[in-house]
Amino acid sequence: MHKNVSKIPFKGTPEQKEKLMAVIAGTNGDKSLLMHVMQEAQEIYGYLPYEVQVMIAEGMDVPLEKVFGVATFYAQFALSPKGEYDVSICLGTACYVRGAQAVFDEVSKTLGIGAGECTPDGKFSLDACRCVGACGLAPVMMINGEVYGRLTPEKAKEIIESIAAK
């Protein structure tokens, strides 16, 4: 299994599928609009699971490998859903040299997921990012856009555990 493929079962609705099929129909078979369709699909579903990639490939008559290739090449696409709490740890230079990798590893261990994954209960998703512009607070972690700085692995674990307890 590719590391960015969700372990959470796909729960698409008939209404979502209908919206996606309307987007695909609107391309009139123009394969150059693949990116556009994928962006719309991500808006509809929130991410691009395998099942949605198959619908896009079949609907646009393009190889599934091409859809998957585009989905994994561009950072804007997510193959796994985002959790209620979207955790992102900066691995930019300033954060990295101040121990961000150890912070990331501890959060990953605490949540039981890796980068690009979501916990089975849908509560947390985890990603690494590059420079959030808070270098003076390095290492930093963002949770739903809120910055937590000057972290140690222990401090990051405490933050995650306090949110999980809510």
C-alpha cells in the first residue's frame, strides 16, 4: 500500500458522485482538464481516495496511473482525509536543526500514524511542512492553523494527548 493511501474506508455519497460526474461531463472529453477535475473532486470529497481516482480515470478515459501520478506529484492533493485536528510539523531548516524531526517522530508514535495519514477515528491527521514563518519559535507544530512553538518531543506529546482527551 502506498504510504499516502488512506486506511479509512471510503464513504462517498451518491450526491458526491453525481457532482463529480457533472464536473467530468462538463469537460466534454477534454483530457487537458484533468487537473481541474481533480481539484473539483477534492473540493467535493475533501481528498482523493482510490475510488474517486478510479471514477476520474474512467470518466475522463485516462489511465488510472496518470491520475495517481498527478495526485501524488502535487502537494495540493491529499490521498487521505484530514482529521478533525490537522497536525502539521515544520521540518524547515530552522525547525529541523532545533530538533523538529524528534518532535515529528514523537507525535507520529503518539498518534500511531505517519505523514499524510489520518487516525482511524478521524480525529487527527499528520503532515510535515516546510517553513511556516515562525522560525524564532522553532521547532513548531501547527494544529488547525494554531502555532505551538519551542517544542520538545515531550511537550508536543502532551499537547496531542490533551487534545485527544477532549
